[in-house]
Amino acid sequence: MTAEAPTAPDEAEFPLGGGELGALIRTHDWSGTSLGPPAQWPQSLKTVTSMLLLSPVPIVLLWGEQGIMLYNDAYSVFAAGRHPQLLGSEVRKGWPEVAEFNDRVMRVCLAGGTLAYRDQELTLHRNGRPEQVWMNLDYSPVLDEAGTPAGVIAFVVETTERVRAERHLLAEKQRLTQLFEQAPGIMAMLSGPEHRFEMANPAYANLLGNRDLIGLPVRDALPEIARQGFIELLDQVYRSGTAYVGTSVELNIQRNAGQPEEAFILDFVFQPVIDSQGAVSGIFVQGHDVTQRAQAERRTGFLDALGKATAAHTDADTILAITTESLGQHLRVTVCAYADMDPDEDGFTIRGNWAAPGARGIVGHYSLAAFGHLAQTNLHAGLPLILDDNAEQLPAHEAATFLNLDLAATICMPLIKEGKLTALMAIHDRTPRRWKPQELALLTEVTERSWAHIERVRSEAAVRLAEQRFREELERQVEERTAALAQSEAQIRTVAASSHLYQWLLSPDGNLVYANPTSLAGTGSQLDELVGMAFWSTPWFSATPGMLPTIRKGVTTAAAGGSENLSMQLQLRDGVHSFDFSIRPVLDEAGTVVGIVPEAVDSTARVQAEQALQQAQKMEALGNLTGGIAHDFNNLLTAVMGNLELLRKRVPVDSPLLRLIDNARIGAERGASLTRRMLAFARKQDLLAERIQPGRLIDEMSELLERSLDPAVTIEMQVEANLPSINADPNQLQTALLNLVLNARDAINGAGRIVISANRERIERQSGLGPGTYLCLAVTDEGNGMDEATLQRATEPFYTTKGVGKGTGLGLSIVHGFAEQSGGTLVLRSEVGVGTTAQIWLPAIQESIAAEATVTTSGDRSGDPARLNILAVDDDVLVLFNTAEMLRDEGHQVSTAHSGAQALEQLKASQFDLLITDHAMPKMTGAQLALEVRRTQPDLPILIVSGYAEIPAGTAATKIPLLAKPFSQAELIEAIAAVTRHH
């Protein structure tokens, strides 16, 4: 056997070892690169490659001008998804995203230079996506055998995690710093045993007057704090490492140089800061200014304690002595005093005071004028006198009065009673003192409470004195003989019997002991029938649902020493009554309830009057609304009816349009009838009153009424002979009677008997009517009738008990309006299950008045009517156009104006034979225009038209002729003829 010769090292495969990258280099196809096979590499390249393969540090070798990449296992981890494609690639192509950066590296290092970067930020695509990384990079040239730079070796240490961690820590630090700065509480950092200020947030700096703190020891920065012992506390925390917690700690701070120190109350913590060696390196100060809260708590506690200390006392001097001592000690003043004013409101007597140890009292009599003009002005005006420095704030001669009493600072509170200065309470200090608002507020409240308490105890004392006198008198009377007692009881019962109040006396358990005659009359009961009954079960309350628990509760309250005041409605034997009811206890001298006294005032009349007033106001408001709507509809209907009338004249007689025009006219006339009803309800319809024989009118309506009703309805007439004449609008009276009959028909469901009666009645006073003779026109049905609640609302507009679409709810409202507008009234009487009677009461014409003369007018006028030059005025364009066209159709010459002002201008410029004006116009009404024209052209005929058909009462314009809207052409021409005939 022949042994094989060992392979020489130069002939061994390169590189030897080198981990994963060594194996990859050996197997990599290098033929496509400028390096060629590893066996042919120059020794310098082999040496550097062997070195980097053995290094644990990420190293990459960039060989030649192209920068062919050779790297070790550590660098492959850095390359991540780019490995193993990077092996043997050109560096500019292997890392194209940083090609410019690597190009510079190659140029610098191949020229013999070096580069070093710390935490260099680059964006690499290591795993198929952009990734921000930070690295420490060191680049050096690699020399070949001739000593010339042939490549670049790079040491790559990724610092991404460290950089991100440091940046996170920096952001956290900035966030904590921001929180520190924005914290509402005070915060500061002290370092070292001298407690130097490293940081202080704005709240801390503001508390200390924003003085310079940073870098200074606490002792130097805050000398007033050092004097109050806080340095010792900081030293203790620094030495022991134990935190100190302070709660509601008082300290004085000089916030402004040269100004007095201000008192603050803080909750705070001195927290030791421990370093890495476990030693205290500083102290963190954190706290909150709780001055206001603590002062409020102390104020509340003081007031509670003062209230308890004075509650048991009834003597005014004792109460004030306790008050002045407590207040003086709490506020740490020199003197706290109170005084009573003389009747002249100048002299006053200090009756008591509290003085601090070493201070003198000021009890005595003084003149307010001696204390100066400011004291007099403020105190007499009910304002406090506040002086921080009496010597500085007052003239010398006025300040001397205070200073002679050793009073350098003052607050004095006045008590004004019934407009007079009555008493004073004051606090004083022996040295100038800047009074704080909370001190003034506390003095004000204590003063008000003290005087209120004194007034209360004085009132209670007066009551007790009166009760004592009453008891003494009662005891004296008890000791008198029985006859005197009987006489006294008889007198008391006489007083109770004569009272208009309902009065009772109950035992403490609520049983009836006595009831006065007024209350017994309300139920028709006898006293002996009711004595001993539970008060809530007596006839006064038993008939009213739900009243038993209410009265029992009131009795229970009174039995416990309380009182009740109630308003109630009770069902008594003669109907429902309204009462103002009260119940109160009777106490003996020990405060024990020995009896209960209920009282009640019958307020029925007052309540009914209030309800009547409310109903009247409601009806007036609805009347105004209805009248306004009717007025506007009259304007519209005027234009519609007038234009239809003119149109009909212009249509041939045989035109099929005539029927449509006539139908439209009938509809418009029905609308006009509705507006007349609405104005009648609103009492704004001009009633055309005339002398009427009621019997003849009813007889003439009988046929119309029979045609308006179903055959199953029987009308029975009960009309008295020789009925008195009345003065009323016959059309409205017929409408009212027809409405009542139709309501009666609906009440009997279209079958049954309706009675129409008419009688002469003589009354003294009834339902708001004055004395005299009246016509009573009544319609009676035998329907279901109405209960009390329905009857009360029957005349309300739009109120109906009929089904939907079966009634407007205006019928009775219109009848009611017509009756009252005619000087009478509508009276409704109804009983459930029996029927309803509706009566129209109208005043009769006195028999002594002579019969009215028949006015004859010349109905025939020879020839055609004169052609007039007319000025028509209306703010409604439609109505104005309609009126003008009607007049022109009759041959008149017409000019128009849209307002009173335009009309006056035209009247000045031209002569007219007639002025026709609307009444309801803005800025100047037709009545105002007419009066203005009367002053300048008194002979000019004027005709006013109005949707209300009335002119405001109390003006001269009421005498001017009026034409109600809507009107026909004939009515307009007739009105013009009447107006011009009288001129």
C-alpha cells in the first residue's frame, strides 16, 4: 500500500473554515465577478477575508473599484433578507437605496482616507420594505501587495435599538417635563444637602411671587420659609430618607418685595430622591394650595361652634359677649365690640367688648361724628367702615379718636332697621392691618347671625312672656267662681258664634270637641251629633272624595306640633264651596300639644270672581282673534264678490259661464255670512238695530224652522200675546233663534218635542241685567241635558260635544255675543236626563216712548245720478282695484291712493266730489284721514268702508257714514247716493 502525500497548505481549498459564509465563499461561482476563483485571489485579499470571517463583529469587505462584497456571518444577520444575494455583488447595486452614500465611502477610502459615523441614520430595504436603522460605521482602506488601496473594510455595528430606546427615554423625559410644567399643584426638585432648586413648575413659582429660584438654596431663595422651620424638616428628610407629609400646614409667604407676608395653607409632601447607590440625592416637593378650602372648613367649623355656644342662651348681652370673644380670638384681633345707637343716630354706647391680653377695653359712650365723616357716611348708608390704617386713611383729627383708643385698624358693621342706624359691631387691631375679604365676610355673617339670633330670642321671649301672662290670667280665671267661668265661656262662644269663619276645636287625637255655628250651618248638623267623631270623618269632609286622607294628614301634623295651610273645595249640602283652610296646635307651657284648632274661610265668592275674570279675559282674547280673522276675510270677499259682479255684467246672458259665476257668488256670500257671524261673536259686527215686534218675527220664522228640521221633530209655540217691542237686528235675532233650535234638534237626536216660548218679564236684577222689562225668548228641548262642567263651557267658541264634522262650536258663542251686544244676555239651564233651556233676554222698549216716525226718503231721483270725481283709498290692492272698477262701471271718474298720506297729497293737488277710504290702514287709519280732510275740506262727502263695520268709539269719526265689507255694487252706489244726498 502506498500512502497519499498530504496536500500543501497553498493547495488547500480557500477559505478554511469561516462558518456559513466561509462555506458560501468556497461554493460561490466567482466567475461572473472581477475577482475570479478564490485560489487566484491576491494574498492581501485572502488575508483580510480570513480575518473578517473569524470576527464576531459585523464586517464587510468592499473589493476593487466596484466594491465586490465579502462579509462574515455577523454581517449576514445585519443584511437579513438581502443575504445571501449580497455576497459577491457590487455594493452600489447590492444596496441601491444608499448607493450615493456608499459611492462616497468608496471614493474616500480608495483614495487612502477613512470615515467614521456614529448613530448614522439610513433607510434600508432589508426585508422587502423600507426600514429606518441607525448604525456605527467605520471605513478604512485595505492595501494590496504594492501598498496601494485596493478595497475598503467596513465595521458595521447596528445601534437601532439603543437609539430608539434613548429617543423614547428622551420623549418620556420631555412628556414628564411637560406634565411637571402643566401640573396644577406645586412641584419643585431640590438637590444636595443645601436643597438647591433644580426645577420649579409655574404653579410653585406663582405661589412664591415668581421670584428667582433655580440654582439657589432654599435658605437663600425663601428666607421667610427658613424662619418658619421648614429647613429643619428638609434636613430631616434628607438625612433619614423618609418622606414628610404635611396636611393643612400654615405658612407665611412674602409674594411681593416690600409688602406684608400673606398666609397660605398647604397640603404637601417632601419626598426623598434615591440615587443608584441607594443614597438620598435630593428632595421632590409636591403639594397643593388648599387655603380657600381650609379657610372655608375653618369658617364653617367656627360658625357651627359659635352657633352651638349661643344656641342655649336667650339673653342678648350673653349672646354678644360669647360672639365677640369667639370672633376676636378666631380672627386674632385686639378688640371685638358691639354697641347700641342712640335715637339721634349719632351717640352710641359700647355695651360690651372682648379685648386681647394686654389690650384695654373700649366700653363707654361715644359720638359717631368724632370718628369722622367716612364713618358717618358709610354706616348711615348701611355700608361697612373698613380701614387698614386709621392714621393713613383718615385726616389727623379724625384718626386721633381711633388712635387714642389704641385702635390702628378697624372694620365696623352697621345694623339698619326700619331705615335707621340701630347698632354696630366692630373688630379692631392695635397695629395697621390689611383686612382680607374672608375676614370681612366672616364678620358680616357673624354680625347678621348674631343680630338675627338676638331678634329671634327677643321675639321668643316676648311670646313666652305673652304666654306666661296668658297662663297667669287663665289660672286667675280658673280660680274664680264657677259663675264667672260660665260667663266667660258664654262670651267666648258668643264671639265664635258671631265669626264668619268656620272654627273647630279638636282633642290631640283629632276628635271633635267644639264647632262654631257658622261651621255647623254649612252642613246643617247639630253639635251634639258630631262631638267625639274623628274630624276627618265629619260631614264637612265625608262627601268630598279624597279629602279624608288630606284632613287626617293635617291633623297628624298639628298633633306633632306643626301647622298646615291648604286650599280646598268641599261638597256641602248646598253645593261645592271653596275654602282657605288652616290647622294649628295648641301647646301648654311645657310645649305639649293639648288641643288642635282648625279654621276655614269660605272663599267661594272670591274664587268664582277670579274664574269669571279669567273667562272674560279668555273670551276677549278669542273675540279679538276672531274679529281680526273676519276682517281679513271681508277684505278678500270684497274683492271676490265685486269682481264676480263686474264679470257677470260682461258675460252674455246665454253664456254657460253665468252658472259658474253665480255659484261662485253664492259661495262668496256664504263666506260673508260666516264672517258676519264671527264678527257678531267678536262683538265687532255693526248691528242694524230696529224696532221689532217679537211675536210677528217668530210667526214669520215658523215655516223656516219647520223646513229646517226633520219630520220627527215637533215644534210647540208658546208665545205670549202683546209682547213688548224690542230694539235689535232682526237678521241676527233670527240667526240666533235658528241656532238655538238646531242645537235643540241635535240634543234630541232628530226626534221629539222642541218648545219655543216668548214672554214679557219684569226683573229687578238677574244674571247681570239691570232692573226693567225684558223679552225672554226661550228654546227648550227634552234631550240628555248637560252636567255642570259642560254647562260652564257651553258658550266657549269652538267648544262642542258633537262628533267630528257635526258642529263648529260657534253657535252658542254667536248667540251669546249677539245677546250681550244688544244689551241683554244668554242664560242656559240644563239638567242631566231632563233637558236644556236656552233663554235670550233682550230689553223691551219702554211703553212711554212714542212710536218712531216713519222716515220717508225720496226714493225716486229724476234723471241719471250725477257722474262724480271720486278718490278711492285702500292699502289692499285687490280691494282698491275692485272698488275703483265698480265705480268706473257706473260712469264715475276714479283716482286711487294706497295710503292716507298719498290721499292727502292728491286732495291738495286736485278737486274731488267724494272720498271713499278703507278704515284699517297702516300709519294713518281711514278715520284719521277723514278727520284730517274734515279740517281742510269740511264740505267734501266722505264714506268709510271697513271689514269690522265699526269705527272706534269716542272719536268724531263715528259720525261719518260707514259701509261694511264685503259689499255689492248696488250697496256701494246706494251708500254713495246717501252720502252725497246729505251734502
